[in-house]
Amino acid sequence: MSRIHLVGGEKGGVGKSTVARLLAQEFVDRDLPFVALDGDQSHGDLLRFYADFAQRLDLQESASADRVVLSAIDANRKVLVDLPAQSAGALKRWIDDNGVLELAQELNIPIVIWHVMDDSRNSADLLERFVNDYAQSDGVSFVVVKNRGRGSDFSLFDQSPVRKAAEARGAHIIELPGLDKHVMNKIDWLSLSFWAAANLTRGECLDLLERRRVKVWRKQWQQQLEPIADLVYGRPSAQVVQLQAIA
């Protein structure tokens, strides 16, 4: 089944592209067919690091935005969209003007909205806006990613009405662990995919301990994804499989 993943957060600098790259790497590693649509008009990370799978996206242009849905039709693949900052308005207009959610439901194409956030009030308020915009939409799931690389104290969010409202809508709350800033900066300078950062040992690459940090970081991320494996990969989580086997 095709599935559309909209990775956003509205606020700049919260790690949206990092999450999109991590998802792209998961699809590559698991040999899952996908197309990546990069909405960042200035420095698209999916176009840079996953050029073989990526296309440019402009939500202001209808023909370009339409590829979000068209890429999922008659093809069993994931459509991974890296939304730029401050794109919620353009996204909502395109969805509303074209009845996109209703069409996706008719075509049996689930939509997953990923909200990547730091520990600021602004990021929580933007999540509330997304939930309010799409709370009544069938076929839409929410994943909230608390990015520990962009915030260390999410306690106020965890106690907030915003989180309660998101969970009442069925949102899944997960965490992205922080990766050493020097290592992340080196990955960027060397233009390495996360697979290359963890595995390359020749040419321009990370040293042994740096590679180890990336491997541990990705394993921690994969552990966060496992409970929502049905949304990410289109398969049940390992826990569900074990319960089914026992039954």
C-alpha cells in the first residue's frame, strides 16, 4: 500500500530535514520503494543526500504540489515529503482547494503527518495548529517527534494541554535522541548519508568512535519507530507480531 509521509514542524531549525533523512535511510536500508519530495527551496537535504530518489517540490505551484498524491497512485511505495518552514498555510490551501484528504481516502492512501519540535512554546503552539487543522480528518495519523538534538527539557510540553489534545486525537509521541554536534557537523561537511556516516571506512569518512556514535544514535531512533512500524513501514510492530503468534 502506498502511504504519504508529510514531515514538518513549521518552525525553522527544529530538525525536520534530519527526520526526513532518517526516514529515507530506513526505506533505503529496508529496500522499500519510495519517492522523496523536497520542499526546501534553498538547501534541500533530500536532494543533496538522496538524489537518486528525490525531486524538488514547490507547494505554491499546483502542478508541483499535485505530485504528492500522483506519486502514490498506482504504485506501492512511500511518498516522503520534507516540508519547508512556514509552509502550513500553503499546504492547507492546496489540501482544501483540491479535496486532497477526501481523495486520498477514496484511493486508500493513508497520510502520516510528522510534527518535529524543539522544547519551545512556539513549537507546541504550532503542533496545536496542525492538530486543529486535521483533527477531524479520516485517514490522517500524527507522529510528534521531540527532537532531543534541538531541546533538552520537554517537561512543560509533556504536562501541557497541547500534548493531551494531540494524544486524544491519536497522535504518537516519540523522541529523536541527540547526536553529538561535532559528528553531525562533520556528516554535513562531508555530505554523507547516515548509512555512509556509520559504515564508510575509506576516503572521507568518520573515525571509529564517530561511526559508533552514529550507529548507536540510529539504533535508538529505530527503537522509537518500532511501536509505530505499521505507520512507517506498513507492517505490524515486533510486539504485535509476538502477540499474534501467542494467540
